[in-house]
Amino acid sequence: EMLPIFYRTFFPTHTMIRWLSYGRPIKNYLAYREFSFTLPGDAWVRYQSYASEADFRDALRQKVPHKIDIGPVYTVRPRDRHMYRPEACEARERELVFDIDMTDYDDVRTCCTGADMCDKCWIFMTAARDVLDDALRQDFGFKHILWVYSGRRGLHGWVCDHRARVLSADARGAVVSYLSVKLTSPAPGGSGTGGGAYGDMLARPGLRRAYRHLLHYFETALLASQGYLTDARWEATLATWLPHAPQCRAKLAAKFSQRSHSDPWDRWTLLRAAHEAGGMSGAAGETLSLPALIFFLLYPRLDAAVSRGVNHLLKSPFVVHPKTGKVCVPIDLPKGPARIPFRHDAVPTLTQLVSELNHAAADASQPANGEKRKGVSWRDTALRPYVLFMESFIDGVLADE
């Protein structure tokens, strides 16, 4: 019921068109971009395209989509594709995109499963974002990377540099392959998880940087939030991490049981010391690799098909998630010690925005200093900082076009 209000008042149409046209004449560029709408009743309408900002705004207000997906820029206008031979309608540009979903971490998170999510397991998303952002900037030289909360339990990345947008499917696949790590159980004897395999992998500078990021998140947040080494879980954790090293497991268990080592951090310190001393070997000489463990728990679990495909659709920023009512907002990445972590539970909802708008309208109806106040808009709500951040991001992109 509130979606018509959302598209009339809150959805930043001008900002989105400014982004997706990249400073080029709309009729020569944006008009070739595919939009997909999910309409009431789960009707899915693909290959929509618009010749102007006004056309796009009118379509949103008339169709009131439950979801908007953004596709590639084609060689012909998508809505006119039936007028051309199939081979003439080719996807020629598309941001390099990434999709990370919390459900892919169900085998390592202990706080939630499935569609449920909390602050404790959002750490997995934060770590994945930081590792990917660092690799894309340091190893590939990309500058304009937008991270967007999916509205429920995931994260979307948009690399908007021009040279990223014109990558072929093969080149995108090469980027994904470079960023991918074979994540299998860290237990000794597991396929591809021996200390040697991960030790060789850490010879790559990019993955050494990733390991430092991930180890930081594990030690400062994940160890406590997931309770791997608490009194209730440490025995099961050792059985999982050291299934083929009973002697090492028994020695650690004896120490973990002591009152002086009852704190999870103390237990982790003992585990690291045993690893560094080479004492975490099994009967067949198999050794648990701590890098294997950290990568298995925290390294980004990418949906490779989303990133490889030039014509793959991805949910638009600033739409409302139909299940949670949350707006899919961009995530700022401030650097330095003043960094404020993103709070998924603080993301504005449609109900909240409408309530804030009503309050602002009531205040605006009261004269201030004898003068009537101006009309209200999204600028009077919790959506304001996200739209302003998006505008700032677009300014940076356009400066390099």
C-alpha cells in the first residue's frame, strides 16, 4: 500500500538516472540499458528501457514494481529487440558486479541460519566486503566501487569504472577466478586443505593481505560472536578442526578444561601456539593450517555466475525489500580510526520513512518565524544520508569518465 508513496516521494530517480547514464546523453546510452520489473503477483517483466528520466519516473509510478533489477547496456534498445535479429541484440557494457549471500555461510555461523541474520553474523559480510574492496583496488586498480545492502541478508558490489564496464565475459571470469579460493574443510586430510596448499597460496601478495584482514576480523569479532571456543562449544570445535589428530586434540582439551584457560581468547592463543610449534599434526603427518581455517570461515563466498555474465541482472539500489520493508541502501566505506560500522538493523524501512515524512509535513504546516515552511521530501527523512552519499559517489565516477 505504501509503494506508490515510495515511488512518488522517496525513490531517487534523478540520482539513479545520473548514475546509469554516466554523463552521456540519455537517448544515446541510458535508452539502451535494460531494466527488469517484478510486478504484483510475481509477474516478471524484462527488457524495459527508457528514453528519458521522465519516462522512467512515469513507469515507476504507473507500474509500482515490487522489485527493480538492472541489466546491461545493449547494442539496441531492449524494448525494440524484437525488431532486430537475435545476434544484433548484444550486451556490450555492464558494471562488474558481485553478489554475496549470508546463507552461503550457514555451515560456519552458529548464531543464525537461513534467512535469519543478526549483528553477530553480519561480520561475515563486513569481512567479505573489505577483502574484495581491497583486492579490486590494489590488484586491479579499480577506483569506483559501490557496495549496497541487499535489504535482507546479503551484499551487492558494483564496480563502475569504465574499463570494468567494458570487460568481456572471459575477462570477468578471469577476475572471478583470481578472487576465488577453494574453500573446503580445514580438517587435516580434507581435500585441498593441507598446510602446504594454503602456505603456497599465501605466497600471493593479494591473499596475504586478505589473510591479515580476515585474521583481524576473526580475532576481534568472530571468535567471540560465534562462540567457537566457549565452554559449550570448544569440544565440538576441536573435533571439527582436528579430526585426525587425536593426540593434539587431547592435549589441547586438557588445557582448555583448566580454569586458567577458560576464556575463548586464551584457548585461541593456545591453539595458535600449538600451530606455530608444529604440534597440530595427525597420525599420517597431516597438519591443520590456521590460514586454511581462517579462509574457510571468512573468505568471500562469491556467486561466480553473477559476476561472469555480462547480461546478468542485479537488484537496483534504493528499492524496498518485499520481505523486510528495508531500503537497499549504499554502504559508505569511511577509512581510518573514525570508521563507523554499517548497521543493517538501522537501515530505514518504508514504514519508518512514511512516518518521518508525515511528522515533517506536520511540522512544516506550522509557521516558523511567521513564515510558512517549504514542502517536505526524502531530505527530511533517514534516507537523506544514503542519497547524499550516492550523489557523492556519482560525482567521483563522472569526474573520471
